[in-house]
Amino acid sequence: MAEENVAPVEGTGEVTQDDKLWALLSWLPWVGWILAIIALLIEPQKTRPFIRYNAVQALAVNIILAVLSAILSPTCVGSILVFILWLATIYWCIKSYQGEWLTIPFITDFCKKQGWI
């Protein structure tokens, strides 16, 4: 799961501690998708680029992992693989709390092409 820093969108200003906290909450395994939706719906957070960037990606990752869990969970190897991928979200929690703009292969590009971030 490679990640790299991405330059912030022009005019976004500084990433605040509140932005970092909402980004971290969006990446939490198993419950982060709920918090990501909340972050995208409530007024002060949905206009913050860093929160939106992380919440949209976290929501996409959680949907993909939920589908993979449903498909692969009957097999032992599949369950282990999905568990490892869920653990990767903890790594992304930490990185987002450090204020880094994460790039997740395929997912970040897909979300940008859709105009979500």
C-alpha cells in the first residue's frame, strides 16, 4: 500500500488539528465509513478540502473492503488477506493524522476522475 505526499489544492490554507482528527476518524476500521459520511454531510467539515479528500477515499476503501470481506470470508486465506487490508486502514489513520495527503493506488485516481475530490 504505497502512499505519497500530494500537494494540497491551491487556496486550501493550512491543515488544522480538527481537519486531521476528522480525517483520522474517517479511516477507522469498521466504523470509519459512518464517520466519513457524517464528515461529508455536516457543514463546516464538508467544505474543508483535507477532510473531504480523506473522507471520500476512506469511504471508497471501506466499501471495497466490505465487498471483499463478503466474497473472500468463507476461505481462510481470504479472511487473512482481508484482515491485513483492514489493518492497512490503521496505517492510513496515522498518516492522515500527521497531515499527509495520501495517494492510494487506483482509488485516489478513481475518486479524482469522478470529481469527488
